[in-house]
Amino acid sequence: MTVSNAEAMAELTRHVLSQVGKGRLAFLAGPADSPDGLQRWEGFAAAVTAAGRSVADVAVLRGDFTRGSGRAAARQLVDSGVPTAVVAANDQMALGVLDVFRDAGIGVPDEVLVTGFDGIDAAALAHPPLTTVRQPMIDLGRAAVQVLARRLEHTDADPVVARLPLQILLRESSRRPS
């Protein structure tokens, strides 16, 4: 079972680009050995390139999918110049970014947009509520059980690959005030 990481991140990035125009972007990547993180980077890069922009102009920072690594990345951004938008490869890192920006008096979304990925409950409760991509965890579990049951019943059957769609949850953290 897989999810459409690249496609969902590309859609989320197109939304961010629609809000910031030619503003400076930062991407907070996950661990280099994470397949999900790599797919999310690929979707981000594809959307940036399709918009006629260069990924070489994007500030890319790497975290480990924890809130603490998001805080560390945000402190680097505060020190080097806050971009117009931060697209994080997961919600935990995005929440860390929100923590640091709030403590530094940097307004989200007034000064910088922030997005995450995963759709964890804490994203909806953040201040401001975090734009994210919701993964269908219950559907993933159900599909995995169905595939496993099929494999047990038909041991010689070909492997099944299923990609489940993701849902973009647009919230306050990525909407420019009118």
C-alpha cells in the first residue's frame, strides 16, 4: 500500500505558490533515507519547476520528522532571513516551525505561510491551524489487511500495488489575509 505523496505535495505546493507569487520558498525535508520524504520533495520540486521557478532558489533544510528538528530549522530561517513560505515534509516539523515563529514574533500567515503533511490531529489544533495533507490511515490499514488476506488465501497470486489518494486540508496557516 502506498499513498500519492508526490502528487499531493505538488498540489499543496501549487496552492502555496498561488498565495505567494514569486516570494521566497523554503522546503523542510525529511531524512535522506526516507522514501516518503523523497517522494514529497519530488512533488514539491515538480510544482516549483512547472511554475517556471528554479529549485536552486529554494532554501532546503533537512529534519528528521520531529518537532524538535522543525524548531532547529526554523531557528536557522530566523537567523538567515525568513522566507515567504515554508513547506514541511511532515506536520511535526511544521509544528516546530510554528513554535519558533510564534516565539520570534513572526506572524503566520501574515508574514510567512507554513504547511505540513500527514494530517495529524495536532495540526488542526495548532495556532494558526496548519494546512496539511491528510493521509487516509484507516483506509490504508483496511487495504493492507485485505491485501494480506488475499495473499494468505492465494499464495501464488501476483503482488498487488494500490495507491490511495490524499486530501489537502487548507487551513489558516497558508492563506494570505485579504
